[in-house]
Amino acid sequence: MTALAERAAHVAARAPRGSIGEAERWFTTRGWRPFDFQREVWSAYRDGESGLIHAATGTGKTLAAWWGPLLEWLDEGVEGQPGRARKVRRSSAPSLRVLWVTPLRALAADTLESLAAPLRDLAIPWTLESRTGDTPAAMRARQRKRLPTALVTTPESLSLLLTREDVGELFADLRAIVVDEWHELLGTKRGVQVELALARVRALAPRTRVWGLSATIGNLEQARDSLLGTHAGPTPSRIVRGVEPKQIVVDSLIPPVIERFPWAGHLGTQMVPQVVAAIEEGDTAIVFTNTRSQTEIWYQALLAARPDWAGTIALHHGSLDRRKRDWVENGLRTGALRCVVATSSLDLGVDFSPVDRVVQIGSPKGIARLLQRAGRSGHRPGAISRITCVPTNALELIEVAAVRDGMFAGAIESRQPLDRPLDVLAQHVVTVAIGGGFDPAQLLAEVRATRSYAGLTDEEWEWTLAFLTSGGAALTAYPEYARLVRDGSRFVVQDAQIARRHKMAIGTIVGDAHITVSYLRGGTLGSVEESFIARLAPGDRFVFAGTPLEFVRVRDMKAWVRRASTVKGAIPRWAGSRMPLSGELSQMLRERLGEASRGILRDPELQALRPLLEVQRKWSAIPTADELLIERVKSRQGWHLYFFPFEGRLVHEGLAALLAYRMSRLRPITFSMSSNDYGFELLSAGEPPLGEALGAGLLSPDDLVHDIPASLNSTEMAKRQFREIARVAGLVFPGFPRAGKSARQLQATSGLFFDVFRQYDPTNLLLTQAHREVLERQLERSRMGRALQRIDRARVIVMAPPRISPLAFPLWVDRNRERVSSEKLADRIRRMQLSLERAAG
């Protein structure tokens, strides 16, 4: 017997009797001991409390939440003899007692394995199953007759359960709901969907306790309140903080040559040799990227650099076929894979203990995202987590240093809850109406018990009911939009076709329309956005699932492809994601630049950038945290204005349009614009009235309510945003399986509704919601307002560098990407770089 086994046996023999004793012994036999925060959760659960567990990835949140219901089951046995109770009940598994809600189907299998271990070891007679979009038909049929004791499910599948007519009986014995990775759902419409579903379940099963699991989030109190709503009343709830954060090491791969005039993405796969060397330092690694297209590119580049890794390197992202993702996840668990190139699809709670290296391609754009990804290595209590950042742009080295500062300062980003999205409410009301109907006053009380709808007005509620019973002012003449009917004092759905369509559309809260990618002869590879497939012509090549493909045609809602012999000429980008800098990281970045302006270059990243920063200081300036740098440059193209607020891409896009609009009011002038995370460019043929505009309040935070919509084609943006609202609210039906509508059809239909409402029902609250979501979700109006308030207090520095500065060069490149040219963009950029290098000496 090993020393560890002897110690475990000794501790187990001394463990207290009863259910807590059984928990102690189970942990001990695995060489563990329960953490204090886990004991706190168990005690609170047994006292009837709900709460939020906040702990670093890999420190035992799952077991903290799972053992509460298990201890309750053991306590319900013969007093002092929980083992005897299990023997008595083993012949029949109890009905549904625990709902475990996970945001991703990819997490369900791993969660099942984690939850099954104590059931198996202690012979607890519970059944444990999942219910997601990947659940086999036979299991679904069995679950329609009887649900398992514990069910792992997704928000969409939970909403589907609420449409069952026997929903009250279904949840009669429910004791606990656990919402995994709550920080990923908070601030999204899927999170609001969960809030409403939890309110409904708690009304049906009042003794149910709700516990959320969360990591890497700044606004814990808001997160808890959004999860629990106001249902608890006098019942206490709490936030339980886990063990002290794991030690995290953040380092970077410094490019061998730092160009003084970098451009976004120019390093790209030039860093492959260094990444290969980093992977070889350990046994298993995850290489994270920010987009699925980048995942495919890096997978191919690593495989080309190390052909001998074939079979031990894989890629993973949300568009791949479920079976391939399962194979990759199992390969990570067993250590069979040396490296996996992945997007955020592997960010969340799947346990990959063998992973000892994590590499981040490009800036993580947020402190919380970096911590989440770092936690995939050393995924066990006490282990050191390490993440190595690989810049795709030399300036991203500053972001690496800044994100390290944010990590040490604990400046974790918050997720702001959504406020009263009526499209989600309309969907939920129909869901409840299908599931046995509702009394409007009782359902209103349920809805207002959520944080998202605590401020729902009587007028908004009455409008929602009228919209669902008649279609509103513009659709009264069309019976198919009268989804609810009054049956006495209750509202119900009587039309079976409406009910069927609604159940099929519950998942429409998630993302863009996808289309399946299949071989002409063979299996399915996965799915991609239809907007990407729509711009392919027969014969075009692209890389997907790590395979060079040639597009053949679209038929039967599938993109049919064949293998291509080479990737040469392939379209490199699909499913791109623009992740702007978070507000917290932006602040840290400005502070780092402020240090650099004083000659303080801490850490290897800033030391490597010394030549670039010296040129920036020589030609222009390096702004401090309380300064705004504006550069004016005259070229053959016209007059360039470069602004550097360092507030993130989305804010800069809105600011560029806003400032262009304000200057055009002083003098008729037309601008072209480009933006990145550091600043934005305004280019005009004539000299812009910058000085006059600054004196007239160009940077003022006043009048944003009027100026922002006026500076943009807000109506067209709202029309695009309305597509999602129309799907979620049930106005647009995406179609039944194998008979789905194309994204173009859905776009045309939602656009028609938008135009009809504008003309015949201008007070329609879904229109109001579309405009509000454009301002907050696409333009980040609140953050833009805060940025302008800061800028309004800052010292404005206007410089006229002799040439485009290092900070401005990436903006120049981004704008020229869009220009049609007969020569390669990279060749033009290289000539420009050489010219600037000669000028810089």
C-alpha cells in the first residue's frame, strides 16, 4: 500500500458518521479533502439557501454544487443509517430531483462523467442523463415517459420542458437547479431565457434551490441577483467564494524582429516555429485563437511545420460535427493528442487535466478571457496555470503587459444584465401557454420576480399580451399571428401547428443562420454561417475542419463540397469575430502607455518595443492616461486625422461616425473611416475644420441621444438588428428540419415586418427594442458616453508628424484593405514600410 493510500485509509476511518461522513470518505479515497467553500455550500444548501459559487476554473465548483443534493438524499434515509436507505430504494430510481443547466452542449458529456463518479462509487440509485440537441431519439422518447433523477440540459432544452402539459407533475419532486458557467450566460438573451425559465420552475416547485457556478466575473452581486431574482423573499442567499485564485503565469513569445511600423495580422503564422517550440515543452497543449477561421489557418500551419504530428494534432470549434468534437475532447482527456487548436469552444468547464501548456494567438482582448483560458492548464487545485501569448501585431505586446497588470490588480470585467428584452418575453409567454396555459396576473408576478423584468411596466405587459393574441395593430387581419387565445381566465395555445412551430423555434436565440457542410460522397463535416457560403462560387476553395475543400453547390440546405488537392488560392476568412478591447484592459493599456511616455519600459514586452516607441515619440507623442492624441497628416490621398482614445474597436467605430457628423455640421465635408482597438482615422479630400470643431465641442459628451442616431444610418442598422428580434419573438419561423428557409429569405421576411411596423404600427415596442439594441449592443453607447466624459476632461494633444506614425500605420493598412488594387496588399504595405523605415533612420 502506498503512503497516500495508507493516509487515505487512516483519514477515512476517522471520518464522521452520517452523510457528511460518507462525503468525507469519498473525497479521502481519491486523495482529496473538501475545501471550506465546498462545506459552506453543502451547509447552506441543507439549510434551504440558494446562491452563487465563484471560484477559479478547476478548483471544485462542480463537486460543491453536486454534493448538496446528494447529501440531502442521504439525509432522507433512516436516521443514522443512510446506507440502509440506499439499499431499500435501489430497486427504483427517484423521479427528477436535479436540473443541471449548461450553456454549451459540448460541456454535457464531461459534466455527466463528473457527476456520475460519486453515484457509481457510493451506489446511489439515481439515473443521470443529458437532454440537448445531440440527445439520441430513443433517449428523448424514454425521457418523454420518465425523466432521470438528474438531468443535464441546455437553456433551450429547459424551455422545451416547460411546454409539456404535465410540467407541474414533471417538477413535483425537483430539489435543485444548478446553472453552470453562469458568467457566460449573464448579459445575453440566453441568460434572460434562463432567468424566465427559473422563475417558472420555482413557481411550480417552490422548495427548489438554485445555485450558479461562475468564474472570472467582476460584478458578483449583480450576477447573483440576476440568477436568483427576487424569488427568495426572506429566504437567505449568498455568494460563496472558492479557494484562493490559482497561481497564473502570463508570458509571451517575442518576435525575433520587431518592425517599427507594424500592421494587424502581419506576424500571423510567421511565429509558427516559436509556437511549435512552446508546444514541445510539454506533453499536451491547447492553442487558443479568437476566430474559427484563425483556428483553421493555424491548424494547417502547425501541421505543415510538423507533419509527424499528424494524428496527434486536432482542431476544435463550434461549427464542427459533434462526433469530431467528442473525439477531440476524449483525446485531450486521455493525453492521446499533443495539441488542439481551438476557439472559445474549449474555454468553458470541460476538465482536461493532462493539458500543461496553453498558447493564446493574438490578444485575448479581455482579462477575464485570459484567466479563463489560462485555467485550462494545471486544471486541478494547487497547480500552476501558464498561458503564453503570441502577438499577431507587434503592438499587441503592450496588451500582454497590460493584461498581466489587470490580472494582478484583480480588474475583472463585469457582464451587464439585459433590461426587459420583449422578444424573449414574448417567446417565454407562448412557451408557458403551451405548457398548460397561464393566468395573466400570476405569470406577470413570476416575470417581475426576475431581475431582467423587475421594471416591466403594466403597459409593456399588456402590449405583449395583445401582440401575442392579435399580432398587434399591423397584423390583426392575419390569424396565424394570433398565437394565444383566452380560455376562461387563462391564456392557452390551441392551434397544434402554432405549438409545433414554436417548439422548433425556441433555439433561435442563438447566433446566425448556419448551413451544413457535406461531402458529395461521404459524411458531414459541420456547419458554417450561410453568409460565408453565399459568397462562394463553384470551384472556390476554403479550409474547414482542417481539410482543404472545393465548393460545388448548395442544395437541400447543404453546402456540398469535395476534397481539394491544395489550399492554394483558398478563401482565408470565414466566421470572423470582432472582439473589442474590454474597458478594464483599455484602462490598463492607457496606463502602460503613460509609463512608456516617461521612459518606463517594464517587462520584456515593452523592452522589445523600444525602437517602435522611440519613433512614435520622435515623430509625434506617446499619450499618457489623461491625454488624447490627435495626429494630422497630409498625403496624396488627402487629409488624415488619427485619434487615439484606446477604448476598443466598437467605441471607436461609433466615435468616428459621431465626430465626422459633428465636423460636417460646421462645413460640408465627406470622410472615409477606419477603426481598430487603439484609435480611428478620418480621411477627407479637403482640410477638415479640426480646430474650429474642437472649440465648438467636438469631443463633448452632450447631445449623444440626438447625435449618435443622426451620425449613422440608424434605421438601416435597426432593420438588421430586427432580424434577430423577429426570430426570437416568433414573427419569423426558420422552418422545419430539411425544409429550412435560407438566411436571405429570413432577412427579406423580417425586413418586411420592420417596414410594415414602421408604417402602420410605429409604436410597436419591438421596433423600440431594435433601436435600443443597436445603440447598446452594436455601438456600446453607454461605454461611448463614458469614454467621451473621460476625453472631455483630458488634455488634447494635436501633432503633425512628418509621416504616418507607428500608431497610425495599422489604421492606414486597415483602410487600404478595402481598396481595390491590381497588386497584392502585402507588397504595397512592404513598400510603405521600407519608405517609413528609411525616413526613421
